[in-house]
Amino acid sequence: KTKASPLLATDVAARGLNLPGVDWIVQYDPPCEVADYIHRAGRAARAGRAGHSLLFLLPSEQQFLDVLQVKGLTSMTALSLASTLNSAADICKDVVVDGNKRSGGGNGGGGRRSRSGEAFCSELQYRLEELVIEDDIKFKEAHKEKLKKSRAKRTAKKQVVFGELLEKARNAFLSYVRAYPTKEKAVRHIFSARAIHLGHIARSFALKETPKKFVNKAHTQSKRPAQKDAQDNNGKRNFALAFDTSALVKTSFSKPDDKKTNEDRGNPKRAKSLLLARAAKLQDGGMDAF
């Protein structure tokens, strides 16, 4: 038995669950609705016990704290990223040593504690990315060997396959970016999709680069507003391309000795009635009717 265990959950676990012994609630993503923050944090400190809640925010999202303060959450304290990483580096010293070696900083002796957090962070990022890459390479090699023994080699060659970890990381990245701007209207201006750095978000999911699949989709979506404007202006275009019925009556059916005034010719309603009347006469008697 372990003394503590983490539980990874979505907003499904934000309400209606009574989990005893929860000391920390870590919110990696801000909630879609402000009210959900209270429900999330409320899973800790049950039945009179003490508890803590930690919320990750990007620099562009700091205004969300003002919204929480308006809701009555005034006892919030900002944590120092540098001190937090340094505390983690003190616990995982072997990671720091490898990080310093990889960055050319030696074995990380004394007097370098201010940079030990950076070495820890960079080494952890490197290990996660390498884990995803190695899993993808092993999967593709196994898939290639499987194709050699399979008769459907040509068909399967056209399929682009990824390792399990890489596929999950890509899907998680796409889900995150798509869900980011779907906040409630009151805070939507804070969580603007234009404010996030896609490269940094990709690396947070252990991806070395932004998936090309998403870049292509983003490029396609950028064209949609123009298409929408074209649809919105469709009525104006139809109006511009509409037939001038008065001119049609004047050029097709009017006789040189027509006694109609210019006012009647320029009146769309009058021109339409004339057009219908003469069309009916043409149908009944042919051209001899005129």
C-alpha cells in the first residue's frame, strides 16, 4: 500500500463524488465555467478537513484570477515557478545531474542551485520526448515486420501509423487546442486562441513539434470566415445580378409607338405586371398576338 496516489480525471469528477482523504486538487486546465472551479476545488477539504487547490495559468490567463476574486475567492497565493522547480530538483538530484551534463554544465556542483531547477525541467522534457519517439520507432519497426509477412503490403503502405504514445499525445494536443476557446462568454476574452503559442503547447504534451495535421486544419479554418462573408453577401450579389425587368420589357416587347411613360418603364412593379401580361398573351396567341 502506498501513502498517496494521484487520480487523473476530467470534469466528470468535479461534481457529485465524495472522495475521502483528498489533500490536493491540481487543475492543469482552467475550467470552462467559473462555477466549475468551485466544484473542482471542493473535492478536497471534505468534512472539515484542510485541503489545497493548485491552478495552472499561462501569463495571458492571469486575468482569470480577477474573475475568481469577484466570485469571493480572495485567499489565493501565487507560487514562484523557480522555487517550485528548485524544490523538485532537490528531490530528483539524478535528473539534475543528467540535465547539467546534457547542457554542458558539468555535474552540477555547489553554488548552482539557482539553475538546478532549469536543468531538472529541461532533462524531464527531454526524457518525455525521447520516450514518445522511442515508442513510435519501436511501433513502426514492428509494423514494418508485420507488413513483410502480410499479403496486403501495398494497401497498408499507404497508411500513416504512429506509436501509441505519439498518437495519444497528438490527440491530446488537438483536443486541448479545440477546447481552449470554448469557455463561457464571461471569460472567453481571457482565453483567446490567438494568445497561445502552439509550439509551447505541443511540447507540454511531449511533442517536439506541432502536428502537421493540425496546421493544415488551422489553415483551412482560416479560410472559412472569407467563405462565410461570401455567403453573407450572397444576397447582395443576387441583387446586383438580378434582371432589370423594366429594361427587359422595354427592349423585348416595347413597340416604337409605345405610349407608356418613362415613369411606368422605370417602375419595377409596373414592369413586372407588363411582363406577365404579355407573357400570357404570347402563350395564348403566339407572336401574332402582338
